[in-house]
Amino acid sequence: TLSCLRALGVSAVLRGDRLLIRGSGGVFTAPRGPLDAGNSGTTARLLLGILAAQPFQATLTGDASLRRRPMDRVVEPLKRMGAQVEGDGGRLPLRIRGGNLKPLTYTLPVASAQVKSALLLAGLQASGLTVIEEPFPSRNHTELMFEQFGVTVAVAGNRISIEGKQIPVASQVRVPGDISAAAFFLVAGAIVPRAVIKIKDVGINPTRRGIVDLLMEMGADIQIQNRRFWGKEEVADLLVRGGAPLRAITVGGDAIPRVIDEIPILAVAAAHARGVTVIRDAAELRVKESDRIAALARELAKLGAEIEERPDGLVIEGGRPLTGAVVESGGDHRMAMALAVAGLAASGKTTVRGAEAIKISFPAFLSILRSLTC
């Protein structure tokens, strides 16, 4: 993300754990070469929203995995706003030439924080009122961030509105720990007997903490401590203790946007839960870094889990002991971490091939895991 922004002329200096950004007032410079979003779908989609209003052409690309992921859910509404976007089948690399955007009233076919945020960024630069409606509420980090930077966003149920041409005002931001990263240790703590893990300063935004709520519904012993706010975001310390028996649940509908990135590790918890867990309405998992529905069914079965693949999810009969095996991440960082945690509670040795993918989102994961298990 920083590399792409710097290529657009943004001054961003990283000093230890502090990032200093000098705003450009929404005026960017044409990049000299392609903007590379790496493996980050969030980076790619949000950049499309920003580039849609810039008076120059830019090419946006990514790694092999990201180039397979569909971008048309962002591209089509941006075209309706007036951006010119060209590419093969709505996938990266994409060439985008921005211009004077007109406002849009748009209903998302699938709840997606990335698509919503891209359209909000475009709407901020448009002339007039842009209105976005979701089938279910998705994570609202962008709306909260806009408020912190002095931009008014109106939220009424599943309907979000933004008036264009507002000028954000610089602010100081403290970034909470990522609940998606914490999720792997929450499940590890829940499924390993006698485990006690405390994870500090984790963001527990209500639109994002589905994994915590669902694990508690399953019977996991999790305490939410020291709740407070950093800016507009709610933060807490999470204490998880192992040994509590887990029970099966059904997950679907409006719960899915709150837990979509955590379903790989939720499936590991389900493999240890008594009864049959059903995960539905999650077809979006098929177009992540890998087809996570197929990958979870295939790889957890290698460990001995009783798991059935469905078009939009999984059916997992829990309670069967897992046995170590050689499993494949498929180059997917979340799959690699979920399988590593599954291996903790399996008898024998588990080898996760393609574990180098973990560095994409959580470079310290393996060192932290070792520190907990040594």
C-alpha cells in the first residue's frame, strides 16, 4: 500500500512503529510505472476508488494470486460514475483513467467492505451525493476513519451516504491489533487443553468481531477485558482458556460479513466441536487467495476431519480426533495459519507445505506460535 501511494506522490515515512503521512489534498501525480498491490485485494480495490477521479491513466496489477481475483464488482459501479477502466475479464492488470465523477446510487449484490470502501472513496471525490446500500452490514472501518478525519458519512441501517468534495482534515490514528490475526491464537487457545493466552490491544469493532462472538457461542472460554476506544475503534484485551468443550453451531446470513476472513480458522474450531457445524452463504470464499471452501474440505480431511463441501460453505461433523499429515496451503496465508493451528491439536507430526505464504499478512506468526508452544 505504501509503495503504491508513494508512486502516486504521497509523502509517507515509516519510523519504527510510527507512520508519518503528509496529505496531498486529494491531488496525486501520475505514476511512472504500474502500481503493484502485491497480494492485497484491499489495496487494489481501494486504490481503484481513489484512481477513479484522478486526471491521468494508471495501471494497477498484483501477484499471480491477486490477478486471478475478480475486480468487476468494483469496476462496474466506478464505470457508472465516469471512470474509464480497461482489462481482461475484470481482472488485474487494469488500466484506469479517472475524471470528473458523478454521484451514484448503488445496491451491492454481495455485502463487501472492500467494494463499499472503494465506492465511498470515489464518492468523496464526486460532485453530489453517493448512496450505497448493502444486503447486510459489512465492516465499517472506512466510515469510522472518515469521521475521524472530519468527513461526514450518513449511516441509516444498511444505507450509507456521502456528500462529495468534502475535505478531510489530518488526524492522529492509533491502529488496534488485527482481529483476523488474533483469531488463530483464540482458536489455538480454545482447542489445546490447559492453554491460557492473553492477546492485548485487539480491535473488537462490532462489525468485525464475529469470530469472538461465534467462538463464545460454541462454548469457548473467552473473556473480553479492558474495553476502551482508540479514536472511533473499540479495543480490548482477549483472554482465552483451553479445555472448555466446544459445541457445533450454524453460521450464515448476516453473520458471514463479520467473519468471512476468519472462516478457515473457524472450521478448525468446528472440527473440535461436538455435533455438526454448518457454514452457509459464504460462496465468496471461493474467490479469495484460493478457493477456501474446496481447500478446507480437502486439507482438513487429510487430518481426519469429517467435512463436506457445499457450493456456498461447509458441513463439519466435529469431535473426531485429528491425526498429523502433510497438508498444502495452496499459497494462501490464512489457510497456512489455520492448518498450523489444526496441527497443534492433532496427534503426530503435521507438515504445512507452502507455509512461506504466512509472511504476506503475519510475518511474526510462526515465532509467536513457537513462543507459546515451547
